[in-house]
Amino acid sequence: MVGSADGVFNGFPTLPILFGAKPEKWRISLAPHSQATCDNNATSYTIAINIMDLTLTLREFCMNPRHTRWVAPLLILGDAVLCALIIWKVPSNIEPLDADTEIDWTTYMQQISLYISGERDYTLIKGSTGPLVYPAAHVYIYEILYHLTDEGRDIFLGQILFAILYLATLTVAMTCYRQAGAPPYLLLPLVLSKRLHSVFMLRLFNDGFAAFAMWVAILLFTNKKWTAGVIVWSTGVAIKMTLLLLAPAIAVVLVLSLSLGPSIQLGLLAVLIQVLLGIPFLQNNPTGYVSRAFELTRQFMFKWTVNWRFVGEELFLSRKFSLALLALHTLLLGLFVATVWLKPSGSNLPSVLHKLIQRRYRTASLSKSFIMTAMLSSLAIGLLCARSLHYQFFAYLACATPFLLWQAGFHPILVYVVWVAQEWAWNTYPSTNASSLVVILSLAAQVFGVLGNSFSRKHLDWTSQKEHLQ
């Protein structure tokens, strides 16, 4: 046999390719008298090599971030078809996992009706399921929906509008993934969540608008549009204060990128936006508005909890448990600030604080992946330590989980295992001890995975010297 240039054994690829040799470097040819004896072996060998080639191609397809440029549009198009099928086939009032779909929508419309009639005292704006407990931007958004949907009666049109909102949110999230250099295999879970489709298109929750604002803010921050990012994020907080969970990471990102003075100015801008949006209600009953729209002492009902059911009702309702979660939240934020979020500065927390006070701090140019990791990990920490999560909170977590698991350095198979477990847990209605435990464990995997991987992180550029944007 004689070696030659293209890795072909009697017309077939050869073993050197399996070990990384370039095909053009090899050839093995047969003398004529041995041709017949090798035909059968060559056929089976060809099948094996073809399988190998298919495996390598599939791996390249799943792992190479360059493919997200065309994988993402295809997934969004497919999901658009799925959204249409859901609206067409799943009646909005009999979704099995969520009971009566119209309950929250009807309450929203009742509350908006009172607002339109002239009521500006937040403590007097109520619906069939309770008082208005969301900030002013929620009111303005649903006032528009109130008029578009014939005072809320045209739920079908409402579902179509929320399907558009869902696809817009998905598009922005995938854009963030792509700019951060995430591999294509992370995109598939984004379009397969049953609970996420339900939150948007079957329940018409305001969390859909808040989640959209969150992802738009992340996109703006990762592209260094600091003022626009703060405006969008603060507007999202004015829809639902869940977005306050991102505040610690946003503060760190702004300080690292702009230093202390400009960051304080942007913080004041965020507060100003809240004041401006709330003016109609602040003029009437400021205490009532703030206490209802941003109620931090709300008592949660054990029967609706998705995350802590396994601890039992007595412990769940206790003040000690609430304080323990608050302490854990503070501790985790401190750990992330000290070990993860300050890494681009090249200094520890005392050193950074000293330089900021002395006005000698050098700003850092943060990578898109770092900014996205910081903001989503801040979200995950808050959700992990939340006193009670309800099903609509999945609107924020669903698109964050694959990215955080990737940043944790998990193998793709483990990423999918954790994702499937989390999907099962959030789709279990009502929640059980087992499902609530899985909710906590999946969040813990994301939080502690990112924290642990920060000590040996090699696949992620913390600064923007090498941004990955195809």
C-alpha cells in the first residue's frame, strides 16, 4: 500500500481522519490483485466513516456560534407557527395546567375600567381577584389593550397581541445569545417551553411585558447604550417590580464601565422615571400608590407557591424563614460582587471602593457575555431567594436558564437535563413537594454553577477585547 494525498482508501476516507489529520494529507491505494478481497470491508468501513462524518457535522452545527445567525430565524419562524396552533387549538379558558385563563385578564380589565372612569387612588382600584398591586406602567399598557380588545372582551385579539409580544421577546433574547457567542444548541430550549407559551398566550400576564423590557434592557446594556438601557429597565420595573432583582448587577456594570459619578446620575434617572410614570397617582395618594405598587411586605399564600412548598406551611409563613432568605440573598450578592462581577476590574472590592472614592478608578470595557451573565445571575439569585414564586415568574427565568447553565460550564447533556427537570417542575400544577424541590435545585445549579465556574473560567472573555459577533 502507498500513502498519498487525500485520505482515501480505495475511494473511502481512512482512519487518520479520525485522529484529526487533514484529509488532503493521506491516501492508501490497493494493488489490483487485492481489490476484490477488500470490497466488503470497504463497504462497512464507508458506513462507519459516514456516520463519523455525520457526527462531526452535527457537532459543528450544534457547537459553532456562527450557525446561530440562521438557526435563530428558523426557530423563531417555527415557534410562530406553534403560537398560531396554540391560539387556534387551545381554548383560552380551559388550559389544564392553569385553570381559568381569563381570571387575571378579567381582573386587569376591571381595574383599568376604574382608572378610565377617573379613579386615581391606588387603594381604591380593585378587581374580582383583588386590588391593583402593579406600578403605573402596567396600568398604561393595559389601558391600551382595554381599548384594542373591546374593553377586554376580544380575548382572541389579546392572544394574538401577546403572541407578537412573545415572539418579539424571543427575538431579542436570541439576539443577546448570539452577540454573547452562545452556541446554537442553547437556542432550542428557548422555543420549547410549555409554561412560557402559557404565560404569554393563555394567561396574558403583565410579566410578558416586563420580560420583554428586561431583554431589551440587556441588549442595550451589552451594546453600551447605558442611558437607553436604564430607561427601558426602569420602565420595566414600573410594569412589575420583579425587575428590581437586576439592580445589583446593573449597578456594578455601570460603575465598572462609567465610574461612580455617571452611575449615580443614571440611578437618579431611573428613580425619576418612576416618579414621572406615577405622577397621576402620586398626586392623589402617594403613600397608597407606593405601598401598593411596590409592596415589599406582602404576605404570600402557601397554596400558590411554586418554590418552597417542600419546607411545609408553618416554616414557609414564619418570619425566621423570611429573614433567612433575605440573609441568603445578601450573602450571595456579596459573593458574586466579590468573586464574579468585579473580575474585569482586576481588583478586590475594598480596592475598587477606595479607587472610586479617590476618583482614581479606571473604567473597564466589559464584554457582552459578561454583562449578560451578571444581569441574569442577579436575576437567578433573586428568584432562588424569593419567598414565593408563582407560575408567571417563569417569564423571566425561561430564557435565562440555558445561558446560565452554559456559563456554569456544564456539559451540553447536563444543560438539557437540568432544563428538562426545570420545565417539568414549573409545569406541575398544583406544585408538589418534589416539584418545588426541583425548582430550587435547578435555580441553585444555575447560581452556584456560575459562581463555581468563575474561579476556573477559560471559555469566556470578561473584557471586550474579543467580542463574538457574527
